[in-house]
Amino acid sequence: MGRFFLHAFLLLATLFFLLPVYLVILTALKEPAKITLDTVWHWPEPVYWESFHIAWEAFRPKFQNSVVLALSATALSALVGALNGYVLAKWPFRGSNLLFALMLFGMFIPYQSILIPLFQFVKAIGLYGTLWGLILVHVVYGIPIVTLIFKNYYSEIPDELVEAARIDGAGFFGIFRHVILPLSAPAFVVVAIWQFTQIWNEFLFAVTLTRPESQPITVALAQLAGGEAVKWNLPMAGAILAALPTLLVYIFLGRYFLRGLLAGSVKG
Amino acid sequence: MRKWFLAIGVALGLSALAQTGKLEIFSWWAGDEGPALEALIRLYKQRYPGVEVINATVTGGAGVNAKAVLKTRMLGGDPPDTFQVHAGQELIGTWVVAERMEDLTSLFRQEGWLQAFPKGLVDLLSYKGGIWSVPVNIHRSNVMWYIPAKLKEWGVTPPKTWAEFLATCQTLKRKGLEAPLALGENWTQQHLWESVALATLGADGWNNLWSGKLKFTDPKVVAVWETFGKVLDCANKDAAGLSWQQAVDRVVQGKAAFNIMGDWAAGYISTTLKLKPGTDFAWAPSPGTSGIFMMLSDSFGLPKGAKNRQNAINWLKLVGSKEGQDTFNPLKGSIAARLDSDPAKYNAYGQSAMKDWKSNRIVGSLVHGAVAPESFMSQFGTVMEIFLQSRNPQAAANAAQAIANQVGLGR
Amino acid sequence: MRDRITAFLVLLPSLAAVAIFVYGFIGQNLWVSLTDWGKNPAQALALRPELHFVGLENYLELFTGFVDVRFRQSVVNLIFFTLFFMGGSLGLGLLLAMALDRGPKGEGFFRTVFLFPMALSFVVTGTIWRWLLQPQGGVNVLPTLFGLPPFHFPWLTTRQQTWVFDWNQLPFYTALAVGLTLLYVAWKAHREGERKRLFWSLLSSGVLLVWAFTLGRTTHLLPYPEPHGFSLALVGVILAAVWQMSGYTMALYLAGLRGIPVEVLEAAKVDGASEWQTYRHVILPLLAPITLSAMIVLGHIALKIFDLIFAMAGLDYAPTDVPAIYMYLLAFRGNQFAKGAAIGILLLLLVALVVIPYLVSQLRKEVRR
């Protein structure tokens, strides 16, 4: 009996999570003229692949923007995070804990509260409307979370290892290079996945700080779906394209993805 | 003589060929309205093949998304070379007062546009001794759309006043039509409001509202909201989720009898839905506004600091030319702003609109930027939301007056 | 020693960046919120706008101004959204985790399915659910596939509100809520024998309650009644948000459940506790810290929610408005930059209220360790 309920519940939940996906695929594969509200759940007859083609044509430059943005911002941010985490975990100084806490607060602020000055700043340094401006912003606002993940990870590395290297005459960077870095792969993976997903999916900065040429895909999708005479096959095909990279990351690196998710919350 | 012509021709041709660099045109014309702009751009490329045209469109909500993007770009000190803007207060109250636009008076003189465009329109584009944008088209806001065959089937005729409309609405409801009036998202509701207001206040009353002579709290204006509320009861309840095209679709599919929308709807119904104007679908001035043409005009301006100024000026010249306007407008479903355009190039709707444009009393649209500054417009959406939520005419009237005071309407 | 200086120098750029981008900008935003930027159209979009200090005028207008009724509804919307979104995600997440904890066949598959929406952006989720919640399609016609009549709930397009209250009663309700909370604190202090805490909480609670029932009933923010309530259009937004985030709480809870030592459960069994009692008295209390962390994370996501609503309903639609949307609308469409900045500051205060105590407690724990 209990088993029955268990499975019924799981089945129901699976439907809740997967039905939207089913509808998205269904709609993306329909001819625009055949999309009517009362037949939304009917299988497309014939299957119409053209939507993906059109959506891809329309989205390709934005997709490329997103790729450049997410990859470069992620790489930079991982590097910064590793160094910060290393300092805070292995070279703490008086007040470093307080500074760390002040830093962490940046992770939680609603970005609306800094949007106007940020906008003015990016404009003032001449990066408004460029991908570089957006990359800078993502790296900076990513500092708290990446520092947190690396600090927690490096705290698990025994101090004795660092101590031993120091006695052997290694300096700050030497220890980082030869002791810490070789052990860091898992943390790098976690940070890379986390940042990549976050940056790929981000919208507010993207919509405020870019011009059409430098728009990432989230902005393009929101504009397409909110646009005139919505023929839903295109937004749906676009949604699939916009979701694909992060979904692939999730499917193939799910374990690390989860660790990134948990990093921000279950610590200590 | 011929030699001279040749020489001039070569010189012109050379100067055109010499024109290089880029031209970024910012607009919200995509989708169904895209082909008209593309035709105009093609014409530009024929004249100036050396120029790379960047067609920067931002879609959605009759330009509201585009305006937000434009604003961030202008604030960012990164203006496009030229941008689409509604002629009138939308341009003046936002960009001209902030001293972000170049005066185009000399261009108007040079191109003979002071004679080519109706004086009333030029007045609308003028502020503090300057002329600030080049109008490319004229649209009409107060139009009611219907399918004659369907009306015949239901046994009703297009109503001439809002009282008649409400009676017709009851008849249709009795015949099982749940929502005789098709309505879409917020701005289309404001669009409906301006037709109701024009009918209730008349052309003079409407103008007085924007010059500040008539207060929103005046009983006559409160009455607009009362009628508007009754009209809303005839409309579909899921309005907020529909674009204007989807609202038009309801009429075409026979799920609703009428739709009040600007005459870009004619372009959508004839081009995209392939219905024949005058026979398959028909139109009338929105109830109670016969003889009045509530106009709006898309125009292009020249922002200060445009990176490719000369290319932009060439674009403006094309936009204001007879050839440019007669290329653009038949595709867009609008009529030319110029008085000398060629009726043969327009379909049945366009020709009827051209006739009205020349004979009717002209007033400006609120929702589409002609009569009130953006600071009023953007908050009028909130007034609409207040009314839709409370259905209280007095509350809406008070809110509208509060905004009018705040932005100094008519000053 | 040289290494210590190097270490500090390595950290310095990040510290500087955070100091500028977080604290500096908050300060600047605070300044903007105290000016008249946007009041005068000639200055609003000028290349170098002249700003004048106006004090708290923008804040005052938001809470009492006639036209800013929309801001007040957006705050009410935000509160309801946050409550239901948190409740829904925690509840569904816990149920899913408990189900998976029993090790059903295909556990890995289910886990993947429940968690995948986390990989999507709110924009994608919003686009999908906007389509799914069309009043005459999507979810509503699902029953017709089984020959049942369609649903008629209009989802995002409804303007209906329930639990309507008068904004003027807000001081009263606030004082009442805070007063009662303090009373509870006092009661706990009494049980724990903390005399000092008992005295102060009892005193302040008393003052607040007395104020609430005397002056509080007659203190009116507005000269007229202004109804606000739970906007039913939010139900669809909440549904989409729960769809996206409940996998996350599931993952948290599952990790928590798997972390409970078997001995503890065995002991409960030996003591004769039923399955329900074990959950109620053993497992749930052990999961409390996880619930707290999840609440913080979900809470701050909820308070910041923007993209989901942008994609589902657009900026113009008041029934699904939240302050983050209204801020963007005011600043980047209505040119009211100062007022937009003021909303940003209010949002920040709201988030800080939730997050700072959490950060402080985490930090203390760390120091204690």
C-alpha cells in the first residue's frame, strides 16, 4: 500500500516536472499555422523542424555572445576565486573574517539597489553596451560566491601540507602552485559549473547593460516571447536553444552541479 | 545641357559611392511591420551602396520595450544614428527638452518639406523654434474593425455611437457571443480609452484636456471612465494575455464582433491573414468619432552625438522623400505624411484613409505619443491599472489629474 | 612576513571591487534616491543631469502618494509571492526528498527529473509557463484529453484579489504582528529564566500593543481607504517558481536525510515511535538547520524576483507587479530615476533584514569552531 502511494506520488511529480517540457517540444515542432489553443497537446502532424532553423538563425549571434560571455567570465571568476579562497583559508590576517563576511553580503544584495549607479559607472568607463562591460560586472558580482566555495574547499586541505611546503622554503605563490592547485580540480569544476550556469541564465544586467549586438540569449528570448503576434513555435524553439548548454552541463556534470548548489547553503 | 546633367549625375553618384561607414537605424518594426522598413533600407542601399546598414529593432508592446532600450542607450551616451519615435510630445517632452536632439529646420527648408507636409503636422513636430523629426507615415488610431459577413450573420450593423455600441453588444451577447469586443494587453486598453474619450469629449474637449484647460476631474471626463467601464464589460476577460494581433484574430475567427485598433491592423489583416480590404473585412471610425481623424505619426530624429551623422541625414532625406514614403507606407499599412503621394499605390483601406486625412478634423493620439509627454504616458498605464482594478471612475480621474499636475501638462 | 603582505595584496583587488561595486554603489544609489532626478523632464535624460537634494520625499511618495498605489500593491504581491513560493518549494521539496529517501526503483532518474529545472534560466521558465498558462490552452485544456471539461481559471490574466485589506490598517497590523512576536519572545525568555530579556521584550510588546489598539487604529497613511490583497494572477507565477526551485530544496533535504545516522532512527524505533512520530519528533527537528538555510536562499531569490515575471507577464501588468519590476518600469521607462533608486534601497533593506542575521550567526558558528 505504502509502496503504491509512493510510486503514484513520484509519477504525479514526474508529470508535473516533465509535462511543460513535453509541451515545449510539441509546440516547437508545429507549423505556426497549426498552433491553436484547443489542440496544443496534439502531436504535430507533420513534424516541422523549420522553427529550429529560423530560431537558430535569429539567435546565433546572441548565442555566440552568451558563449563568449559565460566562458570568459567563468574563467576569470574561477581564477579570482581560487586566489581569494587560498588567501582567506591559508593566510588569514586580523579582520579577514570580517572582511569575508562583508564580501559575502554582496552575494545577497538585490541588484536593483545598485543598478542605476552601476549603469552610470559602466557608461563612465566606456564599457557600456559591450560584452566586456558585462563580463566585468559578472566577475565582480561573482566574487563572493566563488570566494566562498574555494575558501570552504581549501579549509579542508590540512594546514600541515602548507606548513611543510613553507619549511621547504616555498613562498606564497609557490605553495599555491605546487601544493594547493594540484588539489583544486574539484573546486574548479564546481565553480565553473555554477558560474557558467548563473551567467548564462542571467537577465537583469544583460537587459540593462547591452546593446542589440552584445545581447546574450536570455534577453533575445524575452524580447521574442514578449513580442508582437507571438507565434509560439519560435519562442519555444528559442527556449530550447537557450536552455540547451546549461541542460547539457547539468546532465553530464550533474554531480558537481549539485555540489555547487549546496555550496552556498549547507556549510558548517 | 545633357553634359551638365551627366556631370551632376556623376557627381551625385560619386558622392553616394563615396559615402561609407555605417548607419544604425533603431526602431520597433519587426515581424509583420518588418518588410516595410526593409524595403526602405533596400532603397537606401541602392543609393548608398557603400554604407553598412545596421537594422536594430527591439520588438514588443507597440514600442515600449524599444523605448526602454533606447533610453538606456541614450543615457549611456551611446545614441543610435537615428531612431524611430512618435511625432509630437513623445519626442519633444522626452528628448528635445533634455537637449539631446539636433534641430532639423534647415533640412526641412532644403528639402522643401515645409510645403510637402501639412502645416498641422509640422506644428506638431515643432518646439521652441525648431523642427525635431521627419515624419514617415500617418496612422489613424480611432478605427473599428469587423467582418461584414459575420455581422450580417448576427444581424447587426456597425454602431455609430457608444450608446449604440452597448446596445449592439447586448444583442450579440444574447446571441451567445461571450465577448463582442476583442481586447488585448494594457496599452490596447488605453488605445480603446482614447477612442471612448474622443467620442465623449469631442475634438475640442480632447484638445483642451492636453492643453490643461479641461481637468481630468471634470464631470465630463469622469463620464469617459464610466462609459469606458461599460464598454469593458463587452470585452474578453483574458485581455491582459493577448497581443493586439491576437485580439484582431478573435474578430477574424468570429469569436468577437469588433476590435478598436489603429489602422496598422489593416496591414496585419490584409498582409498576414490574407483578407481583402472592403469585402472580407471592413472598418468604420470608432463609435462617435466620425469626421475626426485621431492621428499618430512615426518619425525619425537625429540625436546629438550620432556617430554617423552624414549617413543619418541621408536616411532622413530618404524618409521624407516622396519615393521613400510611397515605398514604405503601402507595405506598412499606413498613409504617407506628404500631401503629394500617389493613391494608386495604396490598397482600398489606404485610399479611404487618405481621403479622410485630407477632409477630417485632425487631433493627436495620447497612447501613441502625439499629445502628452512620455512622463505622463508611462504613468497613464498605471492609471489604467488603477481603473481596471477598482473600476472606480473617480479614482482613475483623480489619479490622472495627479499625474497631469506632477508633469505639468499643458505648461 | 613578505608572504603575508603578498597574500593581502592578492586579496586587495577583490576587496576594492566589492567595496566599490557593492558598498560604493549602494551609497551612491542612496544619494540618488534622495534627489529629484526625473521630476523635471528637461533634466531627466540630459547628458549631465543636475540633481537636487529632496530628502525622503521619494520614499514618502511611494508609501502615501496617490499614483504610487501600484508600488504598494507590488509590495503586497511580493509578500504573498515570497510566502507561497517558500512554502511551496519547501513543502514539495521535502515530500520529494522523503519519497526518494525510501529508495524507490529509478531513484537516479527521478532525481534528475526533479532537479533539471534548476539548470534553466527564469527567462526560459517564464516563457514556457506563459505558454502553458494561456487561459484557453495549455494546462486548462489538459482535461479534455481525457474527455473531461476544460478548466476555466484565467491564470495570469485574472484581476481578482482575495484577502483584501485596507492599506490604512497597515500600521495597526504591523504593530500587532511585531507586538505578538515580542510577546512570544517574552514567553520563551520566561521559560528559560532570562529575566532581563523577559523585562525588555514584555515592555516593548506592551507599548506596541497598546499603541496598536489606541493610536494605531486611527493612524491613517492615506486620506481614503485603499484596498490591497492577494492577487490571484500570482498563482501562476508561484507555480512556475515552485516548479523551478523545488528540486533545489529536494536536493538539500535529501542530503540532510541521508546524513541522519542510522542509530538515531534505530533508537526511535526501539522506543516504539511510529513512523509518523519519528518524522515529527526526530527527523524534522534534525532537518531544521537545512530548512533555515533553504529559507534564506529561497527568500532572497523571492525578494529579488524579476526575470520570471518579466518573461511571464511583462512589465505593464499590475496584478503580477513586484517592486523589482516596478523599479525597472519607473526608472528605465518612466524616467523616474530617483524614485527607482528609492525602491532599490527599500528592496535592499528587506533583503538585509533576512540575510544579515543569518550571515552573523554563520560567522559566529565559524568563530566558535
